[in-house]
Amino acid sequence: MNLYPKLKVSDLKTGDTLLESDNTAIGLAIQIITRSKINHAMTYNKELNSVYEAIAKGYSLTPLAEALKGSKMVLVARPKFAYDEVKLVSTCEINLGVKYYYKGLWYQIKRQLKGGWDGLKQPIKLMCSIGAMYAYYISSGKFKNEWYMATPDDIRSNELDLDIYELEL
């Protein structure tokens, strides 16, 4: 049974957030920490057919085919709200090279167990979902008080103003 409508890669739009599930060691650890089957979030750029993502080497631009290699499942979160595509892309471009926020994973554990957030509230370092939500915040003004603590599962949830699809791999 499909929970989400299917979407073809050719139908992706700039600003779509791709939510990935894979079997890598870090992916499985993130799934456990965040209590989710989703472990990675990436922001799509149609013109470059690439994604902006926070990975071990920092916030990077990766060709889509390379980024999806080894994916078990990919969901697409598409904003229902208006956003400035140029601002979204420029926000992602400005963040290229920003270091990965490893300590943020520990703040996610604390948030899952006790609530609240003690981590960074500015994009000095990024985790994957934080990078995606920050781009939405800058390009639309939405998520002012939550972009900095978002998990991939928060993006997938029905609580945000996003349509969710399953990408045909």
C-alpha cells in the first residue's frame, strides 16, 4: 500500500526537499536518534540537477544521481506556500562549505527525550534538515522559530505546510 502519491525525477522542482532512507551506519544511527525511517534531507536544484546537503565534509552541492545512490526510499516534500526560488538557491549557495553540526545530533536526542532546544539557532554549522528548513525560512519567512531544530521526520510530518510524495527510483 502506497502512503504517498508517486513523483518522477523529471517532475522535481527547485526547492523540493528530498527525504532519504538508506542503510549506511550513520543513516541508521540518525534513524535511531530521531526515531524515524528517514535519515537525510536534501534541497533540490532543478537547473543543476543536484542537491544541497549537509554531509560529513560539510554543506555541499552533489549531483542527484550520486546523492541518491544506495537509497532505499526517497520522499519529496514540496512547499504549499510561496517562496522566492532565487533566495532559496542563493541561501543554499552561501552555505556551501559550512561545517556539519555533529553536536546537533546530541541536541536532537535531548529534544526527543525532554523537549526544548539547547543547540545553535544560527546557520554557523548545519545538519541536513536544518539546511533545508533554513532555506525555506530565508526564502519565505516560514518556520522562524523551528528551522534550527528540524529533523528529516519533522519535514515529513503533516504538521508543516508541505505536500509529500514518494520519488520513483
